[in-house]
Amino acid sequence: MKKIKVLIFNDHPVLLEMVEAFKESVSCEVITNNFYKALSFEDERILLVFSTNVIGSNERLMNFIKKIKEKNKVFNKSYAGIIVNSENELYTKTLAQQVVFLLNQQGLSFIGQPMVEIIKDFKNYITWQKLHEDKTLKAIAKIQVVKLAERLYNFKLEQKKSPKILVLHASSYQTSNTLMLWNMIKEYLDGYDINEIEIEDGKIIDCSGCPFETCQHFAQKKSCYYGGVIVDDVLPAIEACDYFVWICPNYNDSISAKLMAVINRMTVLYRRISLKDKTMFAVIISGNSGSDSVAKHLISALNLNKGFILPPEFSIMSIANDSGEIAYVEGIREKAKKFAEKMKEY
């Protein structure tokens, strides 16, 4: 098996110590400069290791991404993970979202739950000590880093000949631009097993944040404290699917409240099964701008958090304002066709 290519963008002592933690269990090649020249980009396993600066960015990393963008989509069949640290309690997630979004647009895939983050004094692992009372916070962080490296090293996508596709939307009108774009895509998925679920008004209650023990209790019973359509229809459909397509109009640069409630309620399923063998896609429409904000919201909630695989260019995005306007966007049907073909090829 190929070595993991470990790209270290900062010589921060914490990051270097974390990399040393998995060198014995995972075959890897550490690269600290000339990243673009050193990487072949074809069928690789790539671990990006970086810190945030005082304004939540990383100039060296962003320059690397800029060069990649100039080359255009060079990560064929490659998958990545991330180790990111910050000298305070901020920026790890926001920088990770940005990095994943930008590189995914250039064709890089990410395994489910691809990120280990380390904030000042390892405080983000305090709750983990409840399960590892005999270990320091740093030791717990190292455990997570080793697990990530091993998962990335051993990751192999199992392609399915006839994937089951779950489509989730909260659009009650067929003139919804986002739903219309999905229907264009669906025309090129004839013969596929597609299950579409509409999250209707008044049919879903958001998560109230039950104690861990309560949530775990209901998870074991394949249920949830609030029950309802989530337990009866949505969670079983998620468990059964291979591909999960999110139909997301832009609501104040985020997804709709009803879809966010689904993500929140999904925790009870996440406690019972792994979602790391399921792949996510998204159809995103904005009235004027901000589709990238919605995409990053989905990346954070579903890939970084819940663990869905992020395929290359996971989202199709467009601008349409007036009802039905998407049908008249130049080149949109060809774009829909290419997106459907990408889903079939993955």
C-alpha cells in the first residue's frame, strides 16, 4: 500500500509531536516544503497538518491551495484528512471548513470525520476524559490522531453498482429552484433506487440536547425522545442509504431550520451506527450569493462532525432568485447532467 503523504505547513511543536505519534503504526512520507512538486496527486492518501494564525488563517497553506487551483482539479481518486491546531479556543473549525471546501472544489475527497483539532491546552478533550480517566488531555489527542492516520491509511472506497439514494428537502412547492435543479439531475439517474423525503411544516421537533445517557438509551432502542417522522421515516432511510443528497436553498447563508433540525436529531442514529460508509452530495441555490457558506455549513455538520464521506465537488451550486428562474440559467441542464454522471461514476 502507498504511504500517506503528510504535508506539514507549520513546524509547531504540538503538530510535530502529533505526527510522531502515528509514525510507528502507519507508513508515511513527511513533506515540509515544495508541497506541490512533491505530491503526485493521483490516488493518494493525504494528511494536511497546519496551525491557524492570530486571524484564523494560514498563509502558507492558502498559497498552496492557490497553486493547486491554478493547476485545476488534480486530486484524482485521492482522499484526505486534517490535523489542525490553534493557540487559542478559536478558528480550528472555521479554517478547516474553508480548507475542505476549497480543496474539494479542486477534486479532493475527504474521509468521514477527517479532522483532529487541538486547541490551547487541549481543552477540547476535557469531555473525553470521562472515558479515559487515566490519560492526560495530550495523550487523548494523540489517540485520536493515531486513529485518524490509521483510518486514512486503510481507507478504501467500496463502489456500489446500484447505490441507494436518499434525497432530503423541505421545499413544498414544485417551483422551488433548488428542487427543480434536483429534478434536472434526477432525469439522468433513471433506474436508480431513489427515496425522496420532504420535511413538512409542523412534522419535526428540533433536538433539545438530551443528556448523553438519555440519548444513548433511545439510540439502543432505535428511537428518540421526541419520536415522530424522524424516527418513523428519516432515520431508517438514512441508515439504509448509500448516497445522501441534501436539497438546500440558501437561508441567510445557512440551511433551512427544518433541515438543521434533521441534522441535530441525527445524533441518536450517530450514537448507534457509523455513518462513515455513506456519501453526501448537495444541491445548493442562492438568490444572489453565499452558496459557499451553505456548502461549508454542510461540510462542518455532516463530514467533519457526523462522518459522511465527502466526494470530489460534492455540491452543485447556482444562483436563481425568482420562482422557477433556475430553468433559464445558461448551461444549467448540462451542469446538472455532469453532476448526475459524477454521482454514477463515484
